[in-house]
Amino acid sequence: MATQNNKEIFLGGLKKLFKEQWQADVLLKAGNSDKGATISAHKLVLASRSMVLKKIMESDEFKASSSKLETVTFSEMKHEELEALVEFMYSIDGSISSESFKKHVRPLYLAADKYEIPHLRDLCRSQLISSLNSSNALNSHGLNIIELAQIPFEKALHDAAFATIKDNISTIASSAEFKLFVVNNPYLSVEIMKASLIHPHINHKCRYCGHITEWKQLNK
């Protein structure tokens, strides 16, 4: 059985504190958490990662008594999303398990913005851009990527999603998701259609062999 070296023990100190709940002095609760389902954490760690959480815990309303720990409620997050956020904040190198990160990248992106955690926001932006394709550029499950880029406006994410939608407009425009998107985002929809008309993509499918030929027509 492999043993940890001194460096690994040192770097894993914060995670060990969290796992053992040693001297935990604050409770974290998600919006959908069952009664009594909380995550024990340390104010010092949270405050060092997030200026917003630091201000919350410094406020007059947030005063822990000797007999009861105060609770911070993350009403916009689900319990397992909050677990992923806490995992990130206790990491020594600002990392998170790949599976958890990919699964919760959108709520983590929003949390990074709300609680002012710039490094997490950078990681989420990169993950969203790298995973962008025509099937998730406009997605019916929750906020789609281009909407996400407006909260607040994030140019790199917006441009990547916009380009993907424009390049696949012939497929996306006929989808139910796009029709709903048009209703909720009329201005963005107009911009997408205007950009698509500059270099429209026309796909022709042969009725005999099924081969698809892409024609590009330039407006003059």
C-alpha cells in the first residue's frame, strides 16, 4: 500500500481538516437540502476564498453563539452542487474532481460570479468553451451557454457560443429549444439571425444516397 510523502501530507492538510470536521465553526446549507442536512466548514477557509462570504460572516447579523453554529444558506444551489463548491474551496491547488466539475460546471460558474471566486469562474469558463458543440450551444436543460454568458456579460464565452450557434443555425433554428430561446431572448435571437445571414450555410441532402453537401452563399 502506497504511503503519502511529506509534501502530499502538507498539501492535503485543508482537505483533512474538512473531512475530520476539526473545529468547524459554520454550517452550509443548499436550497434543496433536507432539514438538518448541512455541511460543516471553517469560516477562515471560506473567507480566504470568497470576499462575499467573508462579508457575510463579518456582518452583525452573522454572530455565532457558544451553543449554536450559524448557517449560511446557498438558496440557488442544490446539495451536491454545494458539495462540489466546498470541495473546490478546500483544495490547495484550486482543483476539483473532473467528474464533479463537468457535472456541475454551470451552477459552479454562477456561484463563482455571485460569491466572487475569480479562479473558479476562469476554470468554469474554459470548461464550458471546450465542451461547446451544436447540441449544447442551445440546451433546454437550465440556462444555456449563451444565456450564461450574459450573467454578467462574459465576452469569451459569449463569442464561442455565438459562433457555434451561427455555424449550426440550419440545424438549431428548427428545434423546439430555439423557438423557446427566441421568446426569452429576442435581442440575442435577432443578432444570431443577422450574423447567420452574412454567411448562411445551406445544407442539401441527396434523396437517393443521403450525402449532405454544404453550400455557402455570400451576400453581395
